[in-house]
Amino acid sequence: MKLNQQKTYITTFSLLLIALICIWFLNISLGSVSIPFTEIISSIFGGEISKDSWQTIIINYRLPKAITAILVGSGLAISGLLMQTLFRNPLAGPFVLGISSGASLGVALLILGSSLIGGVSTLLLSNFGMAIAASLGAFFVLSAVLIASNRVRNTMSILIIGLMFGSITSAVISVLSYFSSAEQLQQFIFWGFGSLGNLSWNELKIFSIIFMIGISLLALIIKPLNSLLLGENYAKSVGVNIKKMRSITLITTSILTGVITAFAGPIAFVGLAVPHLTKLLFNTSDHKILLPAVAISGAILMLIADIIAQLPASQYTLPINAITSLFGAPIVIWLLIRKRKIYI
């Protein structure tokens, strides 16, 4: 790496980190209740605060929500980059494996299936219960995709298999929806909107632990991913075990996507758009640079989306999934028009 290029990367990373910190504080500062910025700083760093209600809002609601936004944004962006590299498809995203559909099926069976089995307890319909159901659904699809990946040689076949699992789960959800009540449908639709503000500190702790397990696996595949950019034949020629690398990549993506969908719902377009924007910003395909870069960029984008979704100084909160789609879709269209062809 040239010295000038290295300085450029350091400068860009520094600016991104500064932007992340500033937007994180801005995210915590905004909401339906106006709290002075000095009080927020004091609360975060353990100082005294004028009102107990402000302390409760900051510590129990705004801080967990901001941390969740960072984890969700970075996890989806990393997953999107992994899928685009593995399948060598610029329009591949973190949900192409059908993991999100599996999580949706788990929640649908819990919420919509209760009409067929005579109802379920309130405990099961809590945030934690739905997270467990989503995790089980995601794990079921992951297991099926991994079994299939060991039986096929072509990486693109795995992509098609993932899409087919998504179609199957969508069909099952449609059948369950047909037999469900309006109240159950409404609850399932609200879950599908996605949400960053429903996690307690205990739930966030579990989310963070599983998230870090997924992130730790990246250390095993950074070099193989760079080799894969030049094709599977080149990767094999330099000693990369394609089947092992593919399995680790699928497991990593599935862990990150599954836990995010389980705790925050299905959130679209972040994993698709952020890797392309980051490649334009850094002008490199080196995953040693791109993986931390997309993580920071994804976190920034999700924090901004959350700021827009909560409509500052308003008591209403828009669905986070709608905000990311409204921003993500035009970005992808712009990239296609500007570049005419997007390169991996």
C-alpha cells in the first residue's frame, strides 16, 4: 500500500469515526421529550441530572436504541458486503439466503399460528418470545442452506436455493395470514416494520454477544475473500479451500442477519446500498479496508435513518424499514444510472 493512499484511508476513517460519534450524540439528543444537551452528557458519563424522568428516558430508552442502531447498521452492511463478494453479484444483499424469510416465518407461526392452535401465552408474544421464534426460524433456513451448500459446487446455485426457501416461507406466511384475525395480522405487520427501540438492556446484552460471535468469524475469511475477487479458480490456485470459506461466510452472514432480524425485525436496503457507497468513498476492493469501513458507514446510515424516523420534536415514530427503503432504493438506482455497471 502506497504511503499517500494509506494517509488517505486514515483520514477517511478518522472523518467517519468523528461523524459516527457526532451523529450518535445527535440521535440521543432528539426525541419527543426535549432534554438539554448538557444534561444528556452528564447522564451518559455518570453525572447528576436535574430530573429523574430525563435519566430514565436517556438510560432506558435512547441509549439502548442508539446502540441497537449501530449494531444493526454495521451488521447488515457487513453481511451485504460478504454476500456481494461471495456471489460476485452487486445486487446481492444480506437477505438473499432466505434467513430473513425464515425469521419472519418463525414470528408468523407464533403470532398468526395462534389462531390455529388455540392461542398462545402473553409471555410468548413478548419481544423476547418473538426474538426466540425468529431465531429458530432463521436457524432452520440456515441449516437447510448449509446442507444444500455442501451438495452443490456452484456458488450461484446456493443463491437460487436461498431465494427458493424465501418463496416457500412467504407462501406459508400467506396461508397463515389467510386464517388469522385482523388483530394478529396487525401485530405481525408491525413487527415487519422493524424497530430499534424495543430492546431492554438484558435483550441488548444477548444481541451484542451473538453479534460479536458473528463478527469474530470475519478474521478467518478476510484473505480468502480478497482472493475470491479474482474468481474461484484463482482462489483455488493460491490454496483457498473454497468449500470451507463459503461455509464460514454463510454462517457469519446468517448469524448477523438472523440475530438482527430476530431483535429488530427485517430492515431492508442497508446491506445492499452501503457496500457500494463505501467502495465509491474508499475506491478499493480490499476487505481489510472495506469490512471496518462498511461497518462504520452502516452504523452512520442507520443512526441517520432513526433520527428521520423519530421525527424530531414529534411524538410519532415512522417505521424504520420504510425510511431505509426510501433512502436505499434511490441510492441503488443512482448507482446503476451513474456507473451503468456496478463492479464487485
